[in-house]
Amino acid sequence: MKSEALYDLGRYEESREAAVRRVAEDPDDPYGWLALARSQAALRLREEALSAVGEAVRLAPEWSSAHFVRGFVLRRMDRIEEAEEAQREAIRCNPENWAPRAQRAELLISLPGQKAAALAEAHEAVRLGPDEPETWEAMYKAAAFNERPDLSRDAVKQLLRIDPTHTLAVSLSTRQEAAKPGTSAARAADLYAGGLAAAPDSNWLRGDLDRAVYRMLRGTRWLALLCLVMAGVTLDVFPTDGEEPKELPIHLGTRLWALALMAAVWGFGALRRYQRMRTGAQLAVLALVRAPRERSFWPRVVLGQATWATLCALLLVVLPWTERTVPQVLFWLALVPNLLSITHDRDKVR
């Protein structure tokens, strides 16, 4: 039917128009009413979709697909109990159909006292549709709700077997890998970028990638503070009581050596790590910094603090200071802003 073909192509408005013409020509055609309901549901015209699928159910009360679509629409309207009843009726009409069982398993999760029933229905859906992603999605949700990590892991594996780009499965498996102890922020960013390459529609992975990149940016402040401490030691900014302070200005060779060490800190601690990251993770760093202000405020803050501390460290080392008052002021001006915020901005990107 033309309406169904257009629906499968994602041309929902045209599908709805074709279905309207069909039911106008034959008001007693349940297929036309069901096609109209599906296209209206896709367009979020839920009241209209419920009315249309009601006509399909009236004309074909033993048609499983009509009850299934009715339950689908009711679920989108948050009428969970009615949706579960509709899926139960769809199962009665066709007990071998996996689709209403998968839907019913997910609906039972939202109903009190139905945890075991949800898992049992998910098992039945998987038995009837072992190669259908929707059945394993239902199994994952029911298993997670019943606190069965063994079944949850198996469901994710099966989803990846059926569809290696399945958004839910890729998101979950990537998160699990990135959550392993000892995973660095750069490694986590690489994992999330790889997951997004496979499942670009995953909002979970996008948010996780932003958080991993933010952890990396926060880490640059420690590099900057290390450079600042190196500069302070080189210049002997705060001489130890009882010891003869270093004579100013510090020898040029000593200052050049300190500059080389600072370059090594940034080269190996930031630049080399950035260059070894996946392209997607590199782009995420730039995107987070250049994002609208409400999203990139804290990333810009930590980058600004790292830049400021490194600049102060460079000034301490490059200039041939002959007294310590100004270097001491520069040292505190670089250190204090970082220390004030370094323990309070951990979760500013969500």
C-alpha cells in the first residue's frame, strides 16, 4: 500500500495524506485506518492516531497488529495501564508475535509489582524473536530492572551481534569499557569518540565525551602548576629560612634549562597525548571550547587558568629578575585562582 511504503521511507506527512485518501474511499478498510494511525503517531498527532487505530480495532477486533499499534500510541500518551492491556490483547490474538511481548515487557516495568512478570515476558519475546533488536532491548531493560547483570550483559552482546551500530548497545558497552579502573581521561575520550562513530545518535555518549574532554582540560591546570613550581624553584622565589638565597639574576643557562623542562611537560603531558587521540576526540575538544557560552563557560575557565599559570611561570623564568617582590606576587597570582576552583568545578560539564 502506498501509505505504508511512504511510512517506511520516513515520509510521514505524505503517508498520512495517502492514508486519508484511502479511508475516504473505503471507510471500512482496517488497513487504511491502521496506516493512518501509524503516520499520525509518527507526526505526534497522538489523539488523532488513537482515534484512527480505534477504528481499525472496531473493524478487525481479532487483528493483533491493530491492538499492538493502539498499545504503542497509548504508551506515547503515558497511559501505561491501558497500553499494557492493549498489548495483552494483541498477544491473545497472535501468541506467536514477538512485538507485543517486547512492548508489554517494557510496560510491565512501569507497573508496580510486575518485575518478575516483565522478565518472564522479555524471555518469551526473545524466544519468539531471537534475531530482533527490540526483543533484546526489552530483555536488557527488564534484566536491569530486576538487578540481573548477567542477563543485561548477555542482552548487550546479542544486540551487538544483531546490529554492531545499535545505539543502546554501543553506548552501554562503551561506557562499561571507559568505567574500568585506571582509565585516563584521554583514553575515555577516545573510547567515547569511537562509540559515537558507530552510534552517532547516542546522547549518552555525547555527554560522556564532553565530560571526558572536560576532565582532560582540568588536567592541564596540573601541568601549568607544575611549570609554576619549577619556575618558583628555579628563581628561588621563597628562600628557605636559614639558607642563603640564590643570587639574582639567575644564570641564563639555568633559566633555559627550566624552559626546556617546561616545554617537555607540555609536550609530553598535553600535546603528544592530544595528537595520539582519535580525530573525533580531538574535534570534541575544540567543539567544547568553542560551544555556546552556557556550555563552554567552565572549559574556558580551566583553560584560562592553565594559560595564566603557564604565562606567569614563563615570565618568572624568562625575565632576568634582580629582586623577588614582583616574582612572589606573580607566583601567588598564578597559584591562588587555580587552588580556589580546582576542587569545586569537577562536575561543571554534564
